[in-house]
Amino acid sequence: MLNYTIRRLFLAIPTLLFISLVIFFIVKLSPSDPTANLPLTIPPEVREKIRESLGVNQPLLVQFGLWLKQLMISEPLYWTNQYFGTEFEVGQRIISYQTRSPVMDIVIQRMPQTLWVVGTAYLVGILIALPIGIFSAYRQYSIFDQAGTFVSMIGFSVPPFFSGVLVIVIFSVQLGWLPSIYDTTHIVDSWDSFVIQFKQMIMPVMVLALQTTAQISRFLRASMLDNLNQDYVRTARAKGLSEKIVVLVHVLRNSMIPVITVIALGVPTIFGGAIITEQVFKVNGLGQLLIISIQAGDVPTVQTLTFMFAVLIVLFNLVADVLYGLLDPRIRYD
Amino acid sequence: MTSASTERANITTSAKSQVANTLATAETVLEVSGLETVFHTQDGDVHAVNNVSFSLQQGELLGIVGESGSGKSVTMMSLLKLLPMPPAEIVAGSVKFDNRDLLQLDLESLRDVRGGDIGFIFQDPMTSLNPVFTVGFQIMEPLRAHMKLNKRQARARAVELLELVGIPSAEERLRDFPHQFSGGMRQRVMIAIALACDPKVLIADEPTTALDVTVQAQIIEIVKDLRQKLGMAIIWITHDLGVVAGIADRVAVMYGGQIVEYADVDELYSDPRHPYTRALLQTLPRQEGEREQRLISIPGQAPNLKGPLTSCPFAPRCSAVFDKCHSANPPLFTIGDRQKSACWLEESNG
């Protein structure tokens, strides 16, 4: 298993290089100008100077190489200096066109909001999905199952820009129970401030969790149904085991194998942020950062963010495969 | 094939009469009467088990034979309510075991019987074990549930059981997963699980059908051996008449969800009374004499069991059919003291 993991990690390097190259050229294909958002009073010669200083006039491959060097050498050296107090010579870091500050600093500022809101939503979604999936399969076609199917259908088909606005209209505008905007500057230091934090998280978390729940509970239900008819379930019952053990130990353990894969593959989307939901609730997380960077033609930020997502996706694909091997004794990678 | 069949035929008559003698005095452990199971499906009710009655003496081996869909497995699953309900429903009958009617027990008490007093072995050992748990875990489960053994005691007993069914280096193999065992070895594990809590009755549902012939013979040997050692009663479901001839004391032939002939094994083979039994025995390929051009088969199809039986289910395929067969379903007529047949031809005898 360890050999397999190491081999896969090495194989990931060319994959990621290729992905970053593709991302770079796709972003560059769009005719955007980093100075377009600057005030109109700036004369063309000055704009040209700014472009010069940002390096956008250089050949594409040189620009790509430069970005790669900054990502692979300058950034790691900078963070090593920060954490271990070493004094390596740090070259130019990746600079955002928009804010002129290092991209990584912005990412680190925005990471906590995204992890809190989207991460909590993912966890809540899974925790709701598991019992729903198990019970709807065990009592297939019962009223509970039908209701679960209906809710999943809504979760799958109603986009968050609708459900998000809908809950804002209901709970913020009509009832006035919850704040419509997520305040990222809010600091939790007492019970009261915790309650406020909790209240402002409810809506974005539930809107996002609805989607996760819909997906995971459907997967688990299908997987449970597959397993409930297996011969080993009859054997377990013939041994005189209680239904609780038959379902929650024998069937669930087998049913979780494909579901764990789906869950693991969904983790990168947490870091990716929920682009639309973050926008609706004004959570200034990574998803929102990506959107405004695209709008501003901020190539280094878009490039760096998408590359981070690519790394996470490749990594969690590996995690899913390793988990698969751990859960199913029939699968061995060596 | 040859080695297995000769082996089966090699049972000595003296051993058999010994068993018969003990049977005469032994007490009844399981008594099934008037069992009826119906499957409620979208296309209507399927009457899978129709008024089935039989009894099982201590230490007896009862063979249940019949073709696919004759209701053998459903009957045995009904005894312990192992069928998915719904669609299945046990509409009538009683199963007397230990002075209790298993069909009236609440689920909690029934679970104590399942795997405790009555062990079950299933047809396909490849799918009957849970693939993600070790064999040791699966053997120890009933021990811990029924006999309330702690982990160490259960482990020791599991090793004992694996040795009993002839699995070498049992101690290490407890840690293996089912996919690391061959088909025959897995069936041995299934037998070990069924025997874990010293059951009074063992129900084996076509335990050798999915195995190849040499492994079949081994499994049959193991069961014969264990029966002698442990003295439990066995119900052995099969469609292999050769297997039944070799191991059974009594045989019930099932057709259309009911028992059509019920006899001591010797009577059944020497003097089959029901036309279906006769036809079945005729289909067996002979080892001596001229070889048949084609294998003999019974023409026609197994009956459709939608709706209750109003005529003899075998009538459309029967060579001795007459008017009465189409107007009423024959009950089991008693012939002599050791044989019963559900055929109108026996009406005068019964």
C-alpha cells in the first residue's frame, strides 16, 4: 500500500504540470487586460509601463516558466522563512494584478471563512445523509423513503442561487430571524458572539448541506439496496443476529465502500469554496475570490487558485483509492 | 462423478438399520404441520408452500428433494421466518420445536433459535459469507450472541470449530478473509458457523450444489462424520437423488410446493409410489447396461403456483393421469407404516 501511494504521488507530478500548463493557456486565451480596471485618466504610456512591469508583454512560455518558478521555489522558501526563521533568499512571489499583494497571502486570509462555512456544510450534509440513506433503503418505498426521494430531488435540482435567495427572503426579510449577510470580521469570544456566529452560519450551511445530503443519501441508499439482497445478509440473519447488527454492521460496512469514495472526492470542493453560495451570502471565501479574479483578469490569482484545486483533486483521488483498499480486503494494491 | 457415487452407494446396510432402530425410539425434535407460505407479488399471489407437514426425529437425516421452484428452500426458510416479509407471508401452519411454535414466537426469541438451536447452511459459499469481515469474526458472532462467550472463549471455540470441519492451521486462518478461501473451504466455514452453538437441528439448503464433485464428496463426508459425533438432526435439501440415497434416513419429495411422497429412503428407492418420484428416478443416468441415446427427462414444465391448488399439480406431466387428478388435489395417503404418497392412485390403499 505504501509503495503504491508513493508511486501514485510521483505519477501526480507530470499530471499536475500538464494541468497547470493547460490552465495557464486557457486563461491567457481570454483577451483580458490587467490595466483595464484602472482609472481612465491614466495615459496609455503609463499603462504600457504597468503592463511591462507585470510582465504580460513577455512570451507566453516565459510567463508560464516564471509563474512555475515562483510557485515551486519562491513561495516554499518564503513560507519556510516564515515558520522556521530561516533566511533564504526569496525571489519575487506570485503577485496579484489586482491588489499587488502576494496571492498566497490573500488565499490564507480567505481560507478560514471557506473552511468554516463550506466545511461545516459538508460535514452536516454527510451526517444528515447517512441515516436517511440507511433508513430509506431498509424501508424501501415507505413514506419516509418517498419523502427522502422528494427532498433529494429538490436538493439536486434547485440551484443555490435560488434556494439561497429564497431562504434569505423567508428567514431574513419576512421573519427577520437570521442575518442575510455573513460577517467575516465577527470575532467569537463569548457565548453571545457565538450565538451570532451560529445564526449567520445557519443559512449558507443549510443551503450547501442540502446538495451534499441529496447526493450522499442517494448513493448510500442505492448501495444499501444492492447489499441488502446479498446472500451474506441472509446468513447474518440465520445466525440469529439482531437487525441492528445485520444492517449497521454487515450491510453498512459493505455499502460504505463506494460511498466513502464519493465523500473523499467531494472534499476538494470544500476548498474550492461554493462559488455561488459564497456570493449570495457575501462570504468572502476562496470561491468569491476566484470569481472576482476572473472578472478582473487577474491571471496569477486565477492560475494559482485553480492549480491548488487541481492538486487537491489529484490528492483526494489518491485518498479515495487508498480508503477503498483499506475498507475492502479484496482490494490490494501490492 | 464415479468416485462420488460409488462412495454414496457404499453405505453399509448394517449402519442403516442401526439408525432405523434408534429412530424408532427417538423423540421428535421438530414437527411441522400444515405450513403454507404465500408470496404477494404484483401479478398476484404465488402459493409457494402448500400444506406441508413433516417431522424430524432426534439424530435423523431427512432429505428433501425436488426440482427448482418446488418450494424446498422456501419451506425451510419459512420455519425460521428468514424470508423477506413482505412479499412473503406464512398464512397457516405450525412449527413445533422445544414445545414452542416457532411461528408464534416474537422476533427476539426467534433470534435465539436461529443460529442457536437451529443452524443453517446455504447453497453458495462464495456469496454467503460477508466479504469484508474475517472468517474468525463471522464464526465468533453467533458464539458471542447466543452463548455469551467473551472474546477469548469465542476465539478458542472458533479454532475448535474450524478444526472440527477440517480446516488446517485453524488458528491462523481465523484472521483470513473469505476471498482467501476456496469454495469447499468456505462451505466448511459455513458449516462451522452453523454448528457454532451446538444446534439440535441443522438445515442444509443445497450445501453441495455450487461445489464441484470431489469437493461435494468431501463436504458430504464431513457432515456424515459430524452427525455421528454431535448427534444432531439434519434436514438436507438437494435435487441430487444420489446424494440423498447415500446419507438420508427418510426422504420427502416435493412438487408444486407440497410434499408428494414421504418415505424411508429404502422404500423410496425400492418401491417409489408417486408417479413423480418414479419419473425422477427414471431420469437418473445408469452406470451399467446399454447407454441411453439421450438423457431421460420428464416432459412438461413445473407448475405455475398462482392461486391455490385445485387439482394435482403433477397431472399435466403425469403418465398415469386420470379424471380425478384434474378435479381435486390429492392428500397424502399412507401406505404401509413408513410411506406416504399424494396420488389418487393410492386412494384405495389409504
